[in-house]
Amino acid sequence: MVLDENTGKAYCRSARDCWDCMSCVKACPHGAIETRLPYQLGYYPAKLIPLVGSNKISWTVVDIHGNVERFTFKTRND
């Protein structure tokens, strides 16, 4: 990800650089990056939003009808 100096917005420098790992979404300290789900999983405006904690990650899933579900997973062993 790089920052466009004219707009102040981040963008993927090259599509081939993106592995769809969502590291940028998870690492953004301001929660400014959202993932749009591919059409195979749900059409626009479906989205997937992470909230990273110290030992867990919570995902908020919004489907194409606006229904919201949340899932939490441990990311570190105790």
C-alpha cells in the first residue's frame, strides 16, 4: 500500500502485489481500510471488517442485505 500525496488516500501500488491476505486491513491503526467481499461471497455492499486485539481478532460481516454478524477467533496461544 502506498499513499497518494494528492488525495491523501492509500491504494495498492500494483494489483499483482496484492495476495488477498488482508494484512493491510488488519494492520491499519485507524480502521480506514475495508475489504469488499468478492462477488463469489456476496455482491456489493457486502463487507468484512476486522478488529484486532492483542490475542484475538473479531470480524464483522455485513451481507448484501445489511445483516451483521460478528465472529471472534484467538490469534495467540496462552
